[in-house]
Amino acid sequence: MVLAGILLKLGGYGLLKVVYSFSFFPSGIVDLILSINFWGLLGVSLICLCSRDIKVLIAYSSIVHMGIMVVGVLSGSVVGAAGAGLMILAHGFSSPGLFSAANFNYEVVGSRHLSFSKGVGLLYPIRGLIWFILLASNIAAPPSIRLVREIMICIRGLKLGVYLSVVLGGATFLSAAYNLYLYSVQQGDVGLGILPGGHMTSSFVLSSFLHFFPAYLCTLGVFTLL
């Protein structure tokens, strides 16, 4: 949670400061970095789609989102930079919340494997609702602030070239696919891995609320400014 909520944000802020403090980056180097970044996004998204470990899936999804942030930073436009800043802000709320929910899964199931988490959402409806809200924010579903930043970055990404835009669109699609996969698996039939005696705690509900509520509150602030 500290890595996703603080350290990655410091790295994104440092990248913004470095890129916009110097104006002598050759365009060829920027194109090379963007090309490697795009194909890295696509590869990591496929790894997430094939992963069965909840914690690994959430961690790798952070890499995907930070890769999209790099596209906004290196786009060389105010719109791209603003989208990257909103990406940093939104990811700082949603990703730690997902790690907190994954920890509750581990307490109930005793394993991080998705196969043992089947049916947890049916046994704990509030927990299923929390997972839905956090994952909806993670895939840029409205009214999440991530929707605003993804539109801003994708608009700028269209100007980078047809082929790179297709790869960016594919990475965005796969990002939504593995998040929906993570949610749907936990809403199926109750598996044998559910441990007896598991229960919801007020600390988990409060922690989840403090993660997703500010993210949606920021959305109202952004639309007010627009």
C-alpha cells in the first residue's frame, strides 16, 4: 500500500519535474522510450490477465497505469501533463484500496490464489460492493477521476501515430479486462477455500471508504474547474 500510494507517486512527480525542467530531449529518444513503454504496457497487461495471484495482479496493474502516465508526461503537451497528474492522484487512492481488499481476502481464505477466493463476494455482500467500487475506479468507469485523465491522455496519444495509438487502446482494453476478471471470479460459486469464522470488520469498511470516497470527490472538483 505504501509502494502504490506514495513511492510510485514520488516517481511520477520526479518524472514530471525532470521532463518539464529540461527542454533538450531529442525527439528520437522520446519516440524510442514511448515505443518501448507501449509494448511493455501490452505485455504486462497480458501477464495480469493470466495471473492467478490477487496481490501480483494488483501490483502489475500499477505498472500498467504508471506506463500510461509516462505517455502523458512525454507527450509534450499541457493536456497530457494534466492527465498524467490526474493519473497519479487517482491511482494513489484506488491501488492502496485494492491492496487493503486483497488483505481481507487473505484473512478469509488463507491464500492469495483466485481459485480459493470464489464466492467471497456472495458471502460478504458489503465486501463485494467495495470491490466493485474500487475496481470501477481502477478501470476508469464514470464518475471516476480516472475517466477524465484517460480521456486526456488518449486524446494526446492519438497524435503520436496510428500504430502506437492502437497499442495504447489495446493496453487500455486489457486493463479493463483483467479488472473485470478479478471481480467476476470472486462472485462465482462458493469455493472450498473459504475459512469458517471470517467476518467483516469496521476498520476494513472505514479504510475502503477513505480510499474510494476522496477519489470520487476529486472528480467533482475537476468538473467544477472545467
